[in-house]
Amino acid sequence: MTDSGAKSRVLIVEDDRSLRSAIATLLEHRGYQVSQAETGEQALELLKTHRVSAMLCDIRMSGISGIELLPLALASDPDLAIIMLTGVDEPSAAISCLKLGAADYLIKPVDLEKLPHALQSALRKRELEIERRGLEQWLAREVALRTRELEERSRQLSRLSVNVLAALVDALEAKDPVLRGHSQRVADLSGRIADRLGLAADGVEAVRTAGRMHDIGKLALREPGLDLDAPTSDEIATLRDDPDLAVRLLEPLAHLTGVAEIVHYQHERYDGKGVPDGRRGEEIPLGARIVAAASLYDELAVASQDGSTLEPREAIANLRALVGLMLDPKVFAALEQEVAGTT
């Protein structure tokens, strides 16, 4: 829609009454709505109460000059198309006005035949700018919407990936009542320890997910396929995970930062005698140290191979001997506090 004629209001700011009246008459004959102001102060008041599309403004006026009025008017309405009226001896002032945001300038005495064309051009520039900004805003909204949709799809795929892998782990554990539910218990306990240690929400979730997946590498017990019926409970409990398989299976969860890394390094020891890299102490990812402690505790307190279980305090007492050797002291302290708080 072209913003001209009767659809546009033009404000004329000129202290020369005869020139102001001549311009007003010309523009009214062209179908514009016209408002007039003798001073910059009057112009600012009119801009507060009238929706104006364009402003013709003299540079030299008493009180607020045109150069001073220009940024104030644009602050009031950034879409305002402004044409400055300048004397022949003021080229630098005209250039300054363009830098401040004026759409054009006309040299006085104003050529009344050229003025309508200059005004129409300024209004067209204004319209294009409004359309451009509207398009940018629409595009930003569309990008935000599509981004949210993609993020939601990613979350859905993530949940599906976790559920599928969790089902594989559950199938592996289901053949023996001693092992049943081990990974879920490790996940819950690992998450609570991580929270107690002050990890951020996404870190806690990564540790919890890693706890749920920590036995995923045991799917490599039989070659060439994943024969879940073949291994016995003794084999499942005693065989070492395949860390490379675990990492490959966890690749779909790459957005959960650190999950694969936690599972990969869960068999490292605090004293540096673990696998796969012999990392020591703080070199081991904190999540891996948490999952290792939670898994050991659950094996003692719930999943003992001989069918017997230890009281929580007995399991903690047995683990205390491993602090500084297999277990991180601060992780063990958080584990001990968590167990004490739930018994």
C-alpha cells in the first residue's frame, strides 16, 4: 500500500509563514493532509498527538534548530520520513542531517515543482523500510518457531533413543532377579549424588542418563549379534563392558553433553589403575566417578551375586575401604550423605 495522498499526513516546520503556507496549499491540492508548525517546539508537540508520515523541516529556526529537531523527531517516530530545507550556503549542514537520518534535503528557495517528487520518493523509502523491518520481524518469528519445533523434535528423538537403549539394558537384566532394576537404581542414585554435589540441572540429567546406560557395553557379550538370551547372570555381572560399543550406541545422545564420556570412563580408578586410559583423580570425569560409586553401592546393597544383601550402612562401611583407591573421596562423602538421608 503506497503511503501518499490522502493517506499521508505531512508536517511542515518552517518559520517563514508565506513559504509554509505555499507548501501547505500545494500539498493539500495533491491530496495530502497537512499540519503546520512555526517552531521546533510546536512540531514536537504535534508529533505527540498526530500520526505523521513525513516532515518538511527548515534547518535554521529560532529556538530548536532543524538539526536539533531531527533526532528528537526520529526518536518520537523512527519511521518518520524527513526532508530538510536548507540554504545554498549550508551544504555541510545538509550532509549532517543526512547522517542523522534525514531522507533528503531541498535547497531554498524551494522548487515547488520538485517538492512533490522529493516527498513521494521519501515516503516510498519510508514504506520500503517499514516493509523490510516487517519482513525481518516475520522472518525472526518464523525462525524462532521453526527452531522451537526442531528442538522439540530433537527432544522427542532423544527420549526415543534413551527409551530404546534403556529397553535393551532392561532386557539384558531381566533374565536374573538379582540384576533386575540395577541400572534404574544406579541412575536414580547417581542423579541424587550429582545434585548433592551441586551440578547444574543439565549436568545432573547427563549423570542420571549415564547411570541408566552404564551397562550398555555389556550388549557385546556375544558375537556377532546382540544375543540377549545367551549370557547367564554370572557372565553379565562379571564380564567387562565393551567401551567402544557403548560409545557407538550412545552417539544419538550427543546433545546430552558428557553421557558417552561418563559411560566410557566409569571403570577408571581414583588411584590411576583403572581402564581404559589409567586416568587418575580429577582427570576422570566427575560423572564417571559418580556412576562408579553408585554402581558399586547398588551391587553391594542390592545386587549381590550370592543373593544376599547388605544393610545400607554395611555397604557404605565396605566401600569406605575403597576411598582414594577406586572411589573419589568427595563423591563417596556425597554418597554416604545420600544413603544416610534415605534410611
